Amino acid sequence: MSDTILVTKHDGWVEIALNRPDRLNSFTEEMHLALRAALDAAAADARAVLLTGSGRGFCAGQDLGDRDPRKLDDIDLGKTVRNLWAPLVRQIRALEMPVVCAVNGVAAGAGSSLALACDMVFASDKAKFIQSFANIGLVPDTGGSFSLTTLLGPARAKGLALTGEPLMAEQAADWGLIWKCVPDAELMEVARAQVAAFATGTTYGYAQTKKAIHAAHTNAMDEQLELEAELMFQCGKSPDYAEGVGAFLDKRKPSFTGEKPQ
């Protein structure tokens, strides 16, 4: 496996660290393929994923050295998005388990968008999110224009995207862009504890919850109500529901397996 990412397996969950710290974990094609392979492996044998960065930052997005117009005659950035970044976002959103991101420093450009594609984002109080596309004549990609607008509204989305001003983690949490801002020294402990809890939780129910929330962006209320009914029907057939209700009535701690309904 490529050394551009580090994979650490735990009991029921996996931690994936972007590992090009000398380049602020900016992405090359090799790194894309390695991360996608790691996520495929997690889908097969894990119940939760933690994504973070090595070194002093989370991710600076695309390695621009690979897309330097002074060295390349025909640059197709649309192809880069379609073939690399977009499939990565789709893969993360489609995983049938919680994907938690621990932003340990700067998250810039596609690195910011990558973090926001995850289900839950914890960020160090020293971290910041930068829409650096504005500084080089580009537009937010990797789902960034979607995430910013959906989470913050068009006024704040345009303000961040057009100015490229850094948004510190504390304000990002206050605005609802991320889940929580935590002290830098506690970031990984807090994030790992959350992922470990997810790994012993109601995995099938988590997957259906993700599906419902993703659909809410485009569904009308009646469509969402029907989807909720269908997903509740499916969850009601799951072993975790039976175990959860039984444990509640028996006044004991549940033991969830995450198995799908038969």
C-alpha cells in the first residue's frame, strides 16, 4: 500500500491518516487511489471510520505542483474533479457507517471540502478552514459549493468562497459548519472516543439515518415523510432494534452487532 496514507485498525473501526506532512497532505493521484482503497477495505470489515491528517495540518487540497500550467500544455481540471475528487466524495457519503473527520490544522481548498463531506467533523481550536480557490481563480470543488451553501446559506457561502478568508474552527462550529471545536491537545482523544462508540453502536440504523438526511436536501416534506416510514420499516426488522428494545426493557446495556435485516 502507498505510504501517502496510514491505516490503523482498531476493534471495529479504522483510523486513516493522510500522510504527506511535508506538503500539508496535499493530494496526488497516488494518494487518491490509496485513500479510496482504504475506504473500500473499511467498508468490508469496519463499522466506523476516522479520517485525519499527519503533521501540522489536515489537508491543503490538490498538490498544485501536479497541475502547474507553466509545465503542462493542456490542463483539464474538470477531469481531475470528475475522475478523482468527485468519486472520493461519493464514496464517503455512500459508506454505510459513520465517517468522522478530525481536522488537526489547516483545511484548505479541496481539503476543506473533503472534511465537510464526512458525517461529523471535530476540529482543533487551532484549525482553520480556507476556501483558497479564490486565490487562484478557481471555484470550490469536491462538493464544497454544496456543503457551504447547504450548511451556511448563500450569503456566508459566497463571502467565504469569494474572499478566501480563513474561518477559524470555533466560528465554524458556532456557524454550524462543523460538529465541534475542541482543544488541540484533546482532539484525537475526543474523535477516537466518538468513533469507537460508533463502532459498537447501531450500524444499520446509522446508515439509514445518513440516507434520510442526505435525501432531505432535495425531497419535499411528503417525500421525506414517506422515506422515513420506509426506513423505519427496514430498521424495525433489524437485529439492533430488537436488541435495543430488549436491553431497554430489561434495564441492561445493549450489545449491538450492526447486522442488516434478513
